[in-house]
Amino acid sequence: MRRLVGLPLAALLALVLLIAGTAAAADTQIPLTIEKNQFQPSEVKVKANAPFVLVITNKNPKAAEFESKDLRVEKVVPAGKTVNVRIRALKPGTYAFFDDFNQQTTGRIVAE
Amino acid sequence: MGGPFVVTLREGFEAALILGIVYTYLQKIGAERQYHYVTRGGVLGVLASIALGVLVTVLSGPLLDLGPDVIGLGVIFVAVVVLTWHGYWMQQHARAVKGEVQRRIDEAQASHRLWIVGVLAFTGVFREGAETVLFLWGLMTQAASPSGWTSAAGAFLGLAMAATLGWGIFRSGRHISLQRFFAVTSVFLLFLAAGLFSTGVGRLEAMGFLPQTPTAWDTSFILDDHGFVGGFLNGLVGYRARPSVLEAGSYLFYLLVAGALLFGPRPSKPRSREPRGRIPAHAA
């Protein structure tokens, strides 16, 4: 059993280092705030075909989950915390996102 | 109240299904004494979920940015491996047990390492667990206000409902024949694992570790995978309203490969060796 647990753990560690390495690359940072159950701004404009980092700050008193089916991202943002979400280069278009813990809270990314 | 109810029901449903199935499975093979593997796995899953929930609220910086993603990915792929293994094993047994004969399979405990079902229970609970913990925690901090209270109550009702469904599976599963139970659940677990595998591949794709592929189809106008029905189908068989080509392809790939492994021709021990109608003494 120990071997079965150790192998995935080692793989995970390697993956963390890999992701940490790629995330360190200086991408454009785009702030996004969750406040009073709304995304600020609710429409995020980004350059198409260039990766960027969404810097999501949750100013609500409860946890939120930034989620986008279009982007295949699911990310918990605890109350009062800031989380960086790296988004890969997008083709021109509109990409919807929402707070999975409070689904009326929605927004979208417009890549152009 | 409705929203939180649906969220926790959805999050808890998969865990309840898996727990219901593995408990029934142990009961079917006459290994009730091994329930503790499942119970321990489930309890560890809950504890790990709480720990991760707390950790996430304490952490900040790169650990908060990447930690949960990496753990999430790890859990998904471990779950796929364990589900495949278990499904394969169950299918072998469904074949070995001929006719409607219910009997104890003593060899089961020897040939199938039963702690696997513990791992299955653990991943089933832990996969959506931390998220649920954070969701509930957020609701409870607001439970003082009347609307906050109904939200929190709704969320706990959702969990209770999920648990009831799991229990229902256990209760009704006991009356199904062993062979049918094995056959049905191994098909179900196959689809569940295919959905998980495709989700994991989709995450890797979003993170940039796999090439980006266009959207394969868009059925969100018919059945959104975040609605009530679509959400359940998503949890059950991995339904996606807007999958990428890679996600849809990996789903199909898994189904074909694991399906061939589970239901394809048996590589060794040809069936013809046993006369038809007779129950082999040592079928396992």
C-alpha cells in the first residue's frame, strides 16, 4: 500500500513544481473582485491569444468558488482571500463565469 | 434555501452513491466484517476535507493558488485507477458466479485486496468534500440572520438527502441478485470513471499541460450541465454541455479501453472449461 500511495504523491510534487515554474512567468495580471455578491468588473476585457492571470479577491464574508465551464476552471476563493488563477491564451470570444456557491453572481471575459 | 440544497445534494450525491455501492458490495460477498474499511475511508475523507477546507482559509500565495488544484487532480486520477481496478474485479466475479445463486465468496477477500474499497470511499468523499466544507462554513457564518438560517438548513437538508439516497441504494441493493448487482454497478462505475477521467484531462488542458482543443459540441441550450438534471447527469456519467474535443475524446477513449478490459473476451481461463449450468466450486 505504501508504494501505491508514494507514487502518486511523488507525481503530485513534480506537478506542483512544474506548475509553480510555469506560473512564475510574468503574465498580465487582471484584478477581479467579488463584493456584495457581484463580480467587479462583471465584464473582464483581455487580449486574445495571450495568457493572463486573474487575481480574484473575495470581499464577501463567505467563501466563493470561481467557476467557468467555458474555461474549465473551478477555484475556491475563501472569504477575504486573494487567489491567482492562470488562464491560458484565449481565442477571441466571450467566456462566461460564475460563483458556484452563489450562482446568481455571474460575469464574463471578453477576449479581443 | 433552494440553492444551497441543490449545491450540497449535488456535491454529496456522488459520495453517497459510491459509499452505498461499496457497502452493498461487501455485504454481497459476505464480507460485512470488512465494513470498517469503507467506514474508515469515508471518515478519513471527511477529516481530510475539513483539514483542506481549514488549510485553504489559512494559506495564501502560491500554495493557495496551486495546492487545491494539484490535490484535486491527484484525487481525480487516483479515483479513476481505483474505480477501474474495482470495476474490473467485480466484473470478473459477475462472470464467475453463474445462475442466480447467492453464495459467499470467500476467495473474494483473498483475491481482492479489500482496502481498495476504503480508498474508493476516501476518494469518493474527499473529491468534493473540501468544497462542501467551505460552502457550509460560509453559510454557517451567516446563519444568525433569518435568510442565512434557511440557507444553512437547506444545505444540511441537501446533505441528508444525499445520504438517504446512498442508504436507499444499500437497502434496495441487498435484494438484487449478486450477479446483476455486479453487472449493473460495474457498468455504472465505468461511466463514472470515464467522466472523472475526462474531467481530469480537461483540467490539464485548461492548465496548459495538454494542447488546447476546440469545443466539440454545445448542448447547453438543451441541457445545461449546471442545472438540476444536467448537474446530476454530470456527476453520474460525466455529462458535459460544452466539452472540448480532448475531453470528449478522452471520455470515449476511457470507455473503449476500460470497457474492453471489463467486458471484452476474457484473456485467460476460457469459460468453456466449466460445463454449462454447473457452479464451479472455486470460480473465483
